[in-house]
Amino acid sequence: MQVTTNAEKVIEKTKLHKFHWMLLFWGALLMLFDGFDLTIYGAVVPTLMEEWGISAVQAGRYGSYALFGMMFGALIFGTLADKLGRKRIIMICVFIFSLFMLLAGLSPSPEMFGLFRFITGLGLGGMMPNVIGLISEYSPEGMRSRMIATIMVGYSIGGVIAAFLSMILISNFGWESVFFFGAIPLLFLPFLAKALPDSVGTLVNKNDRKGIQKILVKANPTYTPSENEAFVLNKPKETSSPVKNLFTEKRGFLTVMIWLTYFMSLLMIYGLNTWLPKFMTEAGFPLGSSLSFLLALNVGATIGAILMGWVADRWGVGKSLILFFVIATISITSLGFASNMILLYVMVAIAGAATVGTQNLTHSYTSQFYPITIRSTALGWALAVGRIGGILGPTIGGILLASNLTLQLNFFIFAIPGIFAALAVYLANRQGRKVITNERELEKVAN
């Protein structure tokens, strides 16, 4: 007699153990290099402008090339993963971004640098939604926000490492040296092939019974395989177009609001990380001191990533996001008015926590509204649309710098998106409750 097992329920009904810690380790390590890339261009841009004689507007454009790549990478690889499997796509993306980080450090011209940065972005843009999707898929019940927040600590630490290494390496070995660090994940590929599981959702769609059982035994030690076992997911099978499913079953308005949240959030993040050192040098601080502000921004992001995941699991991720985006608006605006150095560092750290730390929460926030079969697609498209905001961030910063506006006005302009992001989350919360209610009703019908 055939036994039907809900694979997602088996994964959810367990506690953290060795399997989850292994996923968290590799997830955090890969996110570290994504965070490293976020910060590294802002650290080297003053040196590149001087060495290559490029203007602020040109520097902003080159800074956007990697973000164009991330946008396309998220669209392409996020959607492909729901068909081909997350493990395979993650490894392809790691190979791409690591190789072209190395080549970026060997660039003979700004044009080649821009090309290599674009291809680096393809890999990074495809990796992030799939790593987040994999962690979300294997999270025990009630632990999703904390697990995603945990790997995103690696993202924030990557920013800290980028700022710290830049302070040490650029003056001694040139700007190229910091890009070589980004090629290290090439060495991880054999270990990733052995350690990472594939998506159980992909295996269910392929009817790979033995593969599913092998993963479920690792994911939940209390699970016992059966010879006559058929596997299902929490929801009936979706239609053949994962992108179309983002707009079905009352998810259309929710999807648009989530996209708007990502857009505004990444505009703030990439604008600040790209131009904070240059803004500070223009305000009269030496380069070393300006890079220390970048370090403070990412230290704040690291602390924020830890604290905000804890707060979100207790208070609710939607309400938490609204509060943190408001704090981001206030803290970024204050950077143009603070004169005391200690206060300035504190406000920069708070801005880092309330931008990068808050963005980390949006991933777990998004994951809760989409079934496992389209989760990578949902995250990939949200990140892709968000990258448009990320592209505008460096570009807007370059235009502001070329316009010779006051420091206060520059920071105020970068703070405004926080209000729009908070409003988008508020509206998404309202629609999200309807989506979850609708899915529960459909699940009852299916069962």
C-alpha cells in the first residue's frame, strides 16, 4: 500500500542539528563574498578615479555595471533553479563570480574592468536567491527568519572584511589586491559539491524517491523511509510558468509591493556603500579615515543582521521592517548634520544596521508568501527589480557629487527611499495576510 508523505512537513518538524549547521556554515561563507563585493567598489573608487582619471559620473556608471549583472543574474538563475535545482545553479554562479573577481583585479583599462564587473554580477546575482531559497527550504518550523538572518551575517561580515582589507592593502599593494581575495571561492567548489543538498522541491517534481529519502534522513533524524512512499509538497503543483505564478492567487499586488521594497532598500544600500568614502573625503576627511566610516557602516550591518533576525521572529518580520526602514531614514539624514566624530561613527553604524541589516530581513519576509515551487523565482525577481534601485544608487551618487550639493542634502536624498520602503511593507503586510489565508484554504481542499 502506497504511503503519501509531505516532504516539507518532514523538514519542518525537526530541531536544529548537524545538517542545519552545515547549511548555515556554507550559506554564511558564500554570502560573505556577496557582501564583500557590495563594499569593495566603494572602497576602491577614490583610488580608481585618481589612477584612471575618471569623473564622478563615470565612476558611478562603472559601479552600476556589476549591479546590471546582478539584476540579470537574479532573473536568469533564480528562475532556472526552480527547474534545474538550486545546488547546480549555486555552483555555476560561484564559479562565475570568483573567476571574474580575479580578472577584475587584472583589468588593464576601465572598459575591461566594467565588463568583468558585469559578469561578476551575473554570478553574484544568481547565487544569492538560490542560497537563501535553499536555507529557507530546509529551515525547521519557526526558524526561517533566524536562519536566513544568520547566513546574512556573513553578508555583513564580508562588507567589514572589504573595508578592513582596503585600509591595509590599497596603500601597500594597490587596489587590484583586494579583488584577488574575491577569487577564493573557486577553492570551495569540490566541497560544495559534496556538502550541499539539492532542493527537495526539485526532486519531488522529478519523482526522485530515493534522492528525496536520502535528503530527508539528513534533514530530520526522526524520519524513517518507506519502500512504498510517494512525496508531495504543501501545495498542489503550480502551473508551468514560475514567473506567472508570482501574480496568481491574490499575489499580484503583494509581489509589486515586495519589488518596490527591494528597489528602495537596495538604492539606499548601494548608494551609501559606493559613495560614503568619497562623500567623506569631499567633506575634508583623509582617505584612511573615510574608509573607517565604511568599516563602521558594515560593522553596524553585522550587528543589525543578528539583532534584527531575533527581533523579527518575536515581533513579526513585517512590523520589524517598517520600524527599521524608518530608523534608516532618520539615521542617514543625520549623517549630514553630525559634527562630533564619535556621534558620527555611531550614526553611520546605525545606518548600516538599518539598511543592510534590514535588507537581510526582506529575504525571509518574501519567502513566507511563496510556496517552495516558486520561492527561488520570487526571490530572484525581487532581487532583480531591486537591483534597478541598486544601479541607480551609484549613478545618483555620482550625479550628486558632480552637482556640488551640500553634504546634508546628499544624505537626505539617500534617506528618502526608506519612507517609500516602509510604506510598501505596510501595504504588503495587508495583502500578505489575504494570500496566506487563501493558501490555507487551498491546502485544506487539496488534503
